[in-house]
Amino acid sequence: MGEKIIKEIISTSVLIDQGRMFFKNSNDDYGGEKPESRRGMRPKILDHILVAHLVAIEVAKCSDENEEMRLKLTSLINEHLGHFISIAQHEVGRSKSISPQADVTGTHIEISGLLKDIKDRK
């Protein structure tokens, strides 16, 4: 297992716990024997971070030759990233942009083009 993927596994686990500070579990009786912070059901917004954590674990198990699995995992993480951002924007009240600059749409970005622009400036 590479050092980078181990860091991702740890980071996503920490993010889930940090998320619990902002998004409390439901107040039902599920897990009544657990510490208070672990009782109830996890809020949906944290499910998407949990998916990232589980993907990191799967990547760690996946051989370098298994390109099909890596593509599936990449697709899965991209899908859940979009869901997480949508829920987070609603949670912080940013379903609409506040400033006119933030409301301007971005453009397609190619890293190779950006790197070429830097070389051309020198």
C-alpha cells in the first residue's frame, strides 16, 4: 500500500469525524450503547465523504493492472463529490451566488494549455 493512499484513507476518516462537529447524527435510539457523538444515524452529507473513504480503501486493495476497477472507482468518487458539494451549498445557504463575480460561469480547463501559457510567458 502506497504512502499517498494511506494518507487519503486517514484524511477521509478524519473528515468524517470533523463533519460530525457540524452535522450531528439524528437523535434516534440507534447505537444507544455508543458514545453520544456516535449515536443515531449519520447525516446524508457525510455519506459522500464515507464513499471517498471506502474508495480510498478499495484503491489500496486494487492492483495497478486493474484499470477497469480504477475507472469505476474514479467515476464513483466524481459522482459523490458532486452530491456532496450540492448538499454543502444548501447547508451553508449558498444555493445562489452572493457576488456578481461568483455568478460568472467558468470555462473548460486543460492543464497542458495552462502549462504552455507559463512557458510562453518566460
